[in-house]
Amino acid sequence: MRGGVITERDADYCTVRVRVPAGNLSIEQLKGMATIAKKFGAPYLHITTRQTVEIPHLNPKLLPRIGKELSMNGTPIGSERDEIVNIVACPGIERCKYANIDTISLAKRIDEKLFGKEMPVKIRISISGCPNGCTSPLLNEIGVVGRIEPLRIPGMCTGCGTCAEYCKEGAISIKNGVSVLDESRCVKCGMCIQSCPFGLLKSKHRHYQISVGGRRGRHPQIGRDLQDADDETAVVEIIGEIVRWVYRRAWSGRLLSEQLDDIHFDAFKKEISEKFGDRKET
């Protein structure tokens, strides 16, 4: 069984965590899980912080039957130990007006390629469609954030101030009747682009920011910036490189965030930069 089988406080019972990439379930899958939980005596279903579902208080002797039925339902047993666990993602451009990228598509691609891979340390991957970071990507071993660099068209701004009003970073001011961007304060959220009533702000560079080594828990730590990528394929390739690097270099028994320097993160970052470069789309 995968690491998605968790021994409970009362060791006579276990909890089964299922695989739900990006937290999306069809109506049929949800009904199927409820039916399976009821059949095997679970009192309820539990929604986890990593967008998965747990079925608690199960008899460990029934795990082979439970695992088979969950697989047939399209919700197989998930992952929890030193593995690549459930991929977390916000709704992305499918539903969120602030999102800059298709998070669900990306989460599914990463899940198909990497989910459940045994690792020396637990690897949590989180994707956020914008710098609002609703899924806390910077507090995960691997984080992805969708960003847009705004482009101002010289001579076209009316100076209405709408973009300055909407900018939460105070990065935009109106000077001499036109908007001026302080790039040092801009987080590339794209909100100014969406707010312009005349459509005079454009996307100069829509991209994915990838970070490594974040953590939650009792001592939270922000992940380190690794590389920007221009498209989903590049993101999947870079994350694959991160996973290979961690698999070869990291030690068990320590969080990834605690050993980045020991496994030479700066040298790895240079390798990734040389391989993937500073490619930008306009």
C-alpha cells in the first residue's frame, strides 16, 4: 500500500487518504467515495488541507478490498510519507478572476508524471494562479505562482488613476497625468491590467515563478526563488529536474528546507538558469 494509509491514534484503525489532484472530483467519484466509506463502516469523510479526502476509522484487514474499490472509482489510495504527495492548486483561470494561469491543467500534468514517487523527503507541490498565493505555494517544497508583467503603452494613458487605486502594493502613482510603475514594488499580479477601463495596459510577460524549499509547520519558512518559466511544458520539465536533484542529493530524516545549503541549492539554481535561461514571451 502507498503512504496514503495512515495508522490512527487507536492503532486498531487506519485512515485512508485518496489521490485527488488539484482537489477536483466528479459528482460520480464523490458519490462513489461516500458509498465505499459507508460500506466499510467509516462514520464520515474528511477534507484535508492538501485538497484530498480521507476515509477514517477503517479496519486495516479490509485494506486490499478498500484499495481495489477506490481504484475502480477513479480515486485510488494516495500518498503521505516520503513521496510526492497530492498536487494542490487553486481554481486558476477556469473560475478565478485574479488568476493568470491554468492551474488545473498544470496540476494534472505534474500529477501524471510525478505523483507517488518515493523520495528521501516528503515533497509537497502547490500551484497558485497569482501572487495572492491562496494555496501557499511559497510554504511548500515546490511552489508555482502565475504572474504577469504589465506593459504600458507610451502616450496612451489618460491618467484616470484606476490602476493606482487597484494596486495593492502601492506600486503605481499618477505623475503629470500618466501612470508610473515602481518596478521594485510590483509583484506582477496583473491586477492593474485587468482594472484599466480603456484596455491600455497589456501583458508583457505571462510566466510561472518556481520556488523551492518552503515549509509550513511549527517553524514556517519561505521557499527560495529558483527560476521563471514561460509555459506549462517548461514548468513540468523544471519540476522534474528539481525532483531528480532532491532524489540524488537529499538525506532522509530532515526537511528539504533544512538542507538546501548542504545539497548546494545555489549551484543547482545556476544549472537550471543555464539550461532554461531567461526566455520571455511578449
